[in-house]
Amino acid sequence: MEKLKRKAFQNLKKASVSATVAVVALSGFGATATYASAEEDPMSLYLDAQKNTNEVQWERYKPYTETSYELQDRLLEEAYESNSTIQAGLDVNSDMIHQMVPKLSMYEKALSKAKLETSSKLDPSTNEMFADMDLYLDRYRIGQGSFYQNEEKTSVKITNLYNKYFTVNNDDFGNLMEMSGANAEMPATPEGQMSAAAPEMTKIPNVVEYNQTTFTMDELKQIGQDYLDILEEQVKEADFSLEENASFEDETYNKVSVKIDEENAQEMIKKLLEELKNDERIWDTVMTQMEMQGVPTEGQEEMMIADLNKAIENVDKLQLQDGINIEAYIKDNLVAHEEITFSILNPETDQTVSVEMVGNYKENGDDYQASGDISIVSEAADTDVVLSYTEDGEEVSNGLNVDNTFRLKVDAPETQSDLNVGLDLTSEYTETSSNVAFDVILDGEALQGQMIPDISGHVNTTLNKESDDSYSQDMEFGLDLAMTTPQTGEMNGSLTFDVQQDVQFTDELTFPEVTEGENAVDMTNASDEEMAEIGEKVQRNMKRYADVFKSVFANTLFDEQK
């Protein structure tokens, strides 16, 4: 439990992590600069170019994301009703796997004929939610369930098994688990110590309240703005210099150099941590989400604040003898190339951890290229870790085509644990759709000898705003796996999901009446005799359901077993 309580902020005790976080944020502080000097002094030149570079990239994506962000924010804040259809498909091409799993063909056939239809309603003003689910197989409805929740109770009904809701007070869930023995004490270890267990969930979280703890896009922007404002204010104390007509890759730029000394860098990190410590928006969200997940929160905030205070104290122990150094090459109010470097010295070992951050951005008509790298080199571990991304975009007549790569590379020659993992994306965006194909990269000495398949897939989405309060969305997700081994030969398979959804925002919602003794059974108040009788009915219905299921689908799903 103690480890769980401290997990969220344990790394804040490490000064090197604090420094890295601060400098990562520093690389983008110009995104929110709000002024530019008429004389184009180095600081204003740099801040304004940083802001413009980020705005150009944000505005490029805006036509293809604003409807999606709008829908996401409204789903968090407004009452709505929704209808969805979900279908799936499974296709495995391997004789050996089919021999190992004789029923695999049946599963493939069943999944291809299955369909899940859902309808839901959600009202943030009353914290009510209702969902109705119907499962179909080959046009037959084989399952039906309902879920209803308000601030006091949670109710579930599975019609095929029992025709009434099972309901429990949200605050009584812990008592119900205790009555059922689910929260029984864990057995003692041989040493007499209690074995570790997950924290008991004593309350059922309210789904609507949980959704509302998610930040909207505007809220995220405001939080980012507030922290970048702190960085901007602190960096004014740095030493700026300008070199005109500086050469980089056979072109000339205005080169701005920034020197942030050790004391200023430490103060910058302190200010960020102080802001985090006093940021009630973040604390309220963290604590609410912990409660919703059933994690005990008593004393948690105080403990995390204490960890932050300790981290703030440790900032002065950072040894950034060369400070933080920035070089930016600027042309046409864009930062074409930027390098941020610093090293942290461990005085006990006289060894350093060196960090280098490099960013590039270039436009060529309707095309553009962007890239970024973060390299962390540890003398003590003889390890080089590189995080990198590239983006190659082209504006076309009806949208935007983008190729992305993301990589994590670890070079550790002494331990022979080199690693190269990442993701390659090919995306096509229009104002109403996005088609994204991906390939997963898994390579390196650390993975040698392991049977890892080739992994690829796609996510295709279409989103239309039908009216002011009505949206329709189609999403298809596909996952493809392939592998060839001497023992099994060539194997490949695919799994697909297709989701169609309509959303209507309205305040005119009606929810079911769930009443104990009429259409509901209160699980905490029901007698042992009543629960035993219900259990017998459920068992009889399960057997009857299984018999009917087999008789109806014997000639379609199970014919291969004859």
C-alpha cells in the first residue's frame, strides 16, 4: 500500500528527473509568447519565432481536428443520447493453429455473425446514466442487458438470466463485498506478514462524475499556458545573444543563443514545482479519479505534497555547472533548427548525465518536414537513450497527408541490451475523416530469441456534424499479425472492429424507474433465502439458454464438429 500511495510522485525526489521535465517544457515556452519587439532584440526574436512555429503547426491540423475536439468536449459537459452498433471479424490463416485450437473456426464464424447494439443516455446535471445492450448472432438476439446509475444507486439487469435489476447503493459496495467474502483478509505469509493486495473498492464510482474529471481541450490549453508563462518569466533572466547571417546546412539564418546559468535553471524548476503544488485543478482531478477507481484517498494529498516539498528542497542539489544552453536558427519568423543541451553532475561519482534536445522544422511550398530528438547519455551506466520522431507532411486538394515515425532507441553495449522500438504511421486527413495505417517496430538485442510477430493495422474514422446538436461517427480498427518460424511455418491473422455511432445532444431525457420490490432486487437488503431462490432461477435460465442456443445454431456454428 505504501508503494501505491507514493507511486505518482516518487520520481519527483530525483533532481535529475525534475531538471529534465523543466527543460522539456522550456523547449516549447515560446509557443505562448505574447509580444515581439520592434527592434527584434534576441529574446523577442526567439520567443516570437517559437510562438509562430508552434501556431503554424497547430493551425495546419485545426481543420481536421476541431469537430472531433468539439464533440469530445461536449460529451464531457452536456446531456446526450447515443446509439451504437459494434461488429467484429477474426481471420486466422494457419493450419497448425487450427489444429492446436480445434474450435477456432467456430469462433471465427461466430464473431463474423455477431453484432452488439447499444443505446445510452447521460445527463451531467443529475449524474444519471442509462445503457441498454443487445447482442445478436446471425440475426437472433441472444443477449440483452441494461445498466442504470444515479448518484445513489447502481443497477444491472441481464434479461436472459433474471428479469429484474440487481441494485446496490453506491456507498454500500464495500459492505456488499464484505458480506460476499470478496474482501476477506488475505492469508498470512510464512513470516507472519500480510501479503500485499490491491486496495479494497468500497464505493461504486459514478460514471458521469468520472467522465467530468477529464480535462477538456480548452482546460488543457489553459493549464499549459499557465506553466509556460512561468517559464517565459524566468527565461527573461537568461543571457541572449544574436548572430546574423549564421550558416546552417548551406543556408543563412539569424542565430539566437541563450545561456541559462545554474542558479536561474534551479529557480525555474522550483517555480514549476511550486505551481504544481498549488494547482488545485490538477489536485482535484487526481484525487477525484483515485476515488472513482476505488483507491483510498485519506492522507494521500498531504503525502504527495510532502513529496513535492522534498523535491523542491532537492533542486538546490542539482549541479548544472554549464547551465542550460540553447541555440536556435531562425528565418521567416520560424525556428528551423534548435538545440538544447545540459549536463547533470553527480558529485559522489564525478560522472554526468548529458541531455541533448534537437528540433527541426522546414517548409517547402505545401510540403513540410519536422523532427525532434532527445538524447540522454549516462556515463555511469554506459547507456545512450534516444527518443525521436519525424513528420513529413503534404497538403493536398482535399486534406493533409502525413508520415510519422516514433522511436525509442537504447544503446547499452556492456549489457547487450540494445533496443529499438517504435511506431510508423501513414495518415490521410480530410475535414470529415482520418485514415491511419500503422506498423509496430520491435527490434534489438534485448528482444533476440523471442517469438515476436510482425504487428500492423489501421484506424479509419469518419465524423460528420449533421446539425448543431447531432453527430455521426464510423470507426474501423484493424490489427494484423504475421510470423514465420521453422516449427509452425507461415502464420498470419487479422482482427477487426467496426463501430457506428450517432450522438444527439438534448436535455429531454427520460430514465427508467428502478424500484426495489417491483423491478429490482436490493443486493444488500435481500435475505439469504431470497438470494438462494434467485440463484436457482439464474442457474435454470442459464441451462435453458444454453440448450436453446445450441439447438438454434447447431447447423451453422457447430457443423464442423459433427
